[in-house]
Amino acid sequence: MIYEESLGYSFKDKMVLDRALTRKAYANELKQKNIECQDQEIFRTLGDAVLKTVLVDLLITRNNCTTRDEITSKKKKLEREEGLATLSHELRTGDFIRFGKGEMKQKAYDEPYILAETLEAVIGAIYLDGGFDMAKEVVSRLFYKDLKEV
């Protein structure tokens, strides 16, 4: 899949990636047709936690941050919605998200908060599919430039 190539990670379980890319509205539309479909919501929560953990780890080990305040300040800059949305846009995440009909009409694929949330869901999916070390590797690669700038 093209999206996996841009991420630099190939999912063993493609259903995990599909779920990470599925918005609640899309899942609800399928459920109304008696088709089982799970959305990305819990993956977003997991991905947010994994992202925070990896960023703190990288700030300590690669950026030599030595105080809690320094780590917190830099982590907040890295995980801001705008930055996540930009990174998600660069990965063309919006091209692969499964949206509900109403979201498509509203051009939700361009909404920064949706791009940011979905990237978090994808990070959660990588963690579930490949473990913490793989999630750390992918996040390290994706945030390489940003980590150098903070």
C-alpha cells in the first residue's frame, strides 16, 4: 500500500491499519447497513500515549534534555495539532482516511484536527501491530527534522 511506503512501515495485520484510518461517521454508516466496522477512536488515545512516550524518550536520549520543564516544553511543541497535521499532510494521510458521507461533503480530509487525530491513530496501530520498538523507530523517522529544530 502506498500509505505504508510513505510511513516506512508495512503492517502485518492490514485490518489494524484500516481501523486506524476509519472515522466514526464512516463506521456508523456501515453499522446502519448491518456491516460490522470499528473506528479509530481508541487507537487515537493509544497513539497519543505512545507518541508522548516516544517523544520524551527521544528528547532525553537524543536531544540531551535534562530538566522536566525542558522536556515538557519541547514535547508540547512537537505534538501540537498544527505540526501533526502538517506531518500527516506530507504523508498524504487524508487520501486514505475512510470518511462518512457528511465529512466528505465538508472536505474533512483537509481539517488539521482530523489529520492530527488520524496520525495518532496510525501510531497507535503501529504500536499494536509491531510493538513499542517499531513505533519508536517510525516516530523517530517521522519527527527526525522536528527533533533537530526544537
